[in-house]
Amino acid sequence: MSAGADDGLNQPSTRESKEEVRESRRRKRIRECGSQTDEEGAGEEEHNHGCTMCSKKLDGIQEKLDKVLSMLPEIKQLQAKVVKLEKEKNDLKESLELSQAEIAELKNEAASTVTKLAAASDKIAKVDELERRLIKQECHNRRNNIKFFGIQDDDHESPKDTERKLRQFLQKEMKIPSGELEDIEFERVHRIPTRPKEDKGQPRPIIAKVSFFQDKEFIKSCIKNLPKGKKYGVADDFPKEVDEIRKKLHPVLKKAKEQRKMAFFNVEKLIIENAVYRGPETKNFPLYGRIMESG
């Protein structure tokens, strides 16, 4: 009895305990399920949030890609310009190299030309010096010559006839006394072969070479006796280079004398008031003032 009674008394407690256990388990499952549902919800929310962020990032990337793609034509144009500039740079470089080579060649040619010009100048100077010396020598050889203009001319005149006409001219027109005229010795008297180009009707000039220079100076001192108005003339005999200079400077000599200045020719040099005339006319005379210089 006692044992059965004890079993009856203890059974409800056991049943209640089982129910409590079941209830406890049920609640536990509910909690576990609730907790699992919360975790799934939180995960989905997190996933949705992540997708939104990814979408925004993708949109940003797409926008940047669109900008890059829109710039592609401009980039291609820039690339084309870069290629063109590179080609132009290479062309300029090549042209510069060619120009530098040409400049170097021109410099060499210029240096060679300068050397040649210097050599040519030396040769010209030597030729000028030689010409000056030859003219000077010719002037010296003609030192005793004297030229007469306007004396009657015959086409078939002999040298003796020419000298006879000259002596008559000296006595009659230049008033040289016969006694002094006989003392004048002529080494040679002749006509210039051709008549003056300016006037074919004029008599050919006579060139006479006296034996003594003093006789030439004496004849020249009598020029003042020549009659006015007649085309007579007496002058020194010089090479054509000197004659051309004197002819071109004669108007200057005449003007200076009209102004009562002391003026005269010393070979090719025109002397005015004890100074060599250096007017603009003399610029075309390369030997002016140099023919009778020493050397």
C-alpha cells in the first residue's frame, strides 16, 4: 500500500514535470525559431542594402565609362595631332640638319672665297702697281717731248717737212728769235698718225723730242706769245691715261684760274693753291695722284 500510495502521490508531480518540460521545450523552439527568423530578416536586409550600394557603384562606374567613351573621339584627334606634330618635328629636325650642313658648306665656300678674293686683291694691287710703274716709266721716257696743235698739215708730209714747219711756227707764232731757235736741237719730230676724233678737219698734232729738257722749258715759256683766237696749242706729251685725266680736269683748272687761284698740272695731278685737287671727278681715276710717286 505504502508503495502504491507513494506511486500515486508522486505521479501527478511527474506528469506536471513532463508538461513543464514539454512547455519549456516548446517555448525554447519558439525562441529558437524566432531567433532564426530574425537572423534571416537581418541577413536579407543586409543583402538588400548591399545590393543598393553595388547598384550605386555600378551606376557611378557606368557614368565614368560613358564620359570616357564620349572623350574617345577627342582622344583620337589628339593622338592624330601628336602623330602629326611628331612628323613635323622630325621633318624640322631633318630640315635643320640639312640647313646646318648647307650653312657649314657655305661657310667653307665663303672662307675659300675670302681667301681667293684676298689673293685676287693682291694680284690686282700688283697689277695696279705694275701699271703705275709702266706709266711712270713712259712719262719719264716722254719727259723731253712736247706736243704742238694747229700747225698746217699735208697728207704726204715728210719728217723733214714737219720739222721745217715746226721751226717756222716757233719763230713766227711763238716769237722765238732765230738765234735761239738754231740752238734748239730736236732728236725727232713727227706727226701723230691719226687725226683727232673730235674734228677730222683739224691738223694732226706734232710731237717733237728735244735733246735737252731746258730747251723744252724754254719753248713752253713762250706759249704766252701765241696769237689769240687761233687754234694753236702747246702741251706736254703724256701717255693716254694721263692725257684723259688732264682733259677731264681741265675745266677745274680753268675755273680755278678764273678765280685767280694758283693752279697747274704736275703730270696727272692737278695742284690748286699748293694742294692736290681731290674733287669728285678724281674718284674715277684709280691712278690719280699715284703715277709719279716714288717707289
